[in-house]
Amino acid sequence: MVTAETAVVLPVLLLVLVGAVAAVTVVGAQLRCVDAAREGARAAARGEDVATVAGWAGRAAPDGARTTVATGAGEVRVRVTAEVTPLGPLPWRVTVTAEAVALPEPLGERP
């Protein structure tokens, strides 16, 4: 009887473990996108060019992330988007996105 219960519970425990690992992977990628967007927004607020902003954001972002920079209405927006495969080779992909907004710094106060 114990063998039958173990045979039923073991696959469920395995699915819970796989789900937990996938969730941690996705949340970690989301946090990296948030950090990357913040870094990019800080660089853009200082007046750096788009290539420099993308470089700063790319260092903090997950591999293969895309960075977009938009300016207007007295603000700078940096959006970082990444495709995550939380289960490795399995064909399930999750898109995580983060956006940060900053006000441009006045040009006369730059160190």
C-alpha cells in the first residue's frame, strides 16, 4: 500500500519542484530586467547617447534582452524586454518586461 501511495505522490512532487524552479527563473529574470531598466534610465537622464544607455542596460539584463529608449514630455523611458525559457530545452517561453522613467538632468549641473 505504501508503494502505491509513493507511486502516486512522487510525480506530483516532481511537478511541484519543476514549477518552483520555473517560477524562480522567471522572477529572477524579471528582477534583472527591472535593474537593467533603472540603470538605463539613469544613464539616459545624464544625457548619454542611446548606444551607451543600451550598453549600461545590457550589462544588467538577461542574455538576449532588448532595450528601447524613448524621450519626450520632459522624461526618459527605458524598457527592457527578455524572453525566458524557464524549463531549459522545453519549448515554453515567458516574456518579462520592465520599464523605468527618469527626468533628464539639467545640462549645467553635470560634473
